[in-house]
Amino acid sequence: MFNTLKEKLIIGGVAVAAVAGGYGGTQVVSNMGKVQVVEVGQAVVPAKQPYEDCHNEEQTTYQKNHKNGTEGAIIGGVGGAAVGGLIAHSWVGAGVGAAVGAVGGDLVERHNQPDYVAKKSESTKCKIAYRDVQVPVGFKVSYLDSDGKLQSIVVAHEQTAGTKVKLKDLELDQVTPDAQQKIVQQAIGADANKS
């Protein structure tokens, strides 16, 4: 059929070209709408997380002193009884001395007590404070667009750097700025309840 070497080479070249052209055409079709993923990293949004900041606080209050001369009356009574017994040499003298000593001791002790006494107490004081946090909201994917410019998008699912993905798929998986704010609010609200 093909007798000459020249015919065989021409037919072989045409066949190789047809296969190569078919492969290249398939590549062009399969890469349509795809972008090259250059870099992938965690996407975070800075936020202020509220928490309850509590500490103990000592308070001093002053109350009117209900003066009590009981201790002075007891000491004065015993001392008065001893002196009265020695002077009068009788139980009557001891009784009178005890009564006088008790009244005197009570008056002296009451006089030496302050009008107001300090009372110390402790209470817990709390206020709302804020701490800086970084809330993860997805994955930041940097890719080369069809013009070769570097673009980025935040998506819900992690991609692999160096691969080609459909831009449409990235856009469908995008975490919009509104959705990111909802994630942040949920995260700091839930974490604040744990603190």
C-alpha cells in the first residue's frame, strides 16, 4: 500500500499532528474559565471581643457606735468590791464598792469608745472590657486571572496552590464581606459567653 519511506513518513507525521492537535484542543477546552491558584492561606478578620472583667474591691463604711461599757463595768465592779471590802471590812462595803466600781467602769469605758466605728467589707465589681482577637472566616485564595493579574477571594473551602480551578466555582464558594461579619459576630458572641 505505502511502499516508499517518504509516504510512510508523511502518513506518520499527519497522524502525529492529528493526535497532537486533538490533545491540544482538548487542553484548551478543559482550561476554559479556569484560573491558576498561586497561594492559599487562612483568612481572618480582626475584632474586639467583649468579656467581663471582675475584681474584688474593699469598701469602708462608718456606723454609729452603740457604746457598750460591759467590760469596763465588770472590771470596775471587781476592783470596786475589793476596795470597798478593804475599806469597810464587810460584805456591805464590798457590795457598795462593787456597785460604784461597776458604774464608774461602765462610764469610763463608754467615754473612751469612739462615736463611729469603721466597718470593712469586700465586694466584686465587674465591667465589660474588650480584647483583640483574630476570627477565622475562611481561606484567602490568590490566583492569576485571564489577563495574568493577581487577584484574591475569600472562600469557604481550602484550595491547593499550583492547581487550576474554575473561577465560577471559586465565586460560588465565596464568603462575602456580609457573611464574614456574621461569622465574626457569632464567634465573639459565643466566646464572650464562655469567658
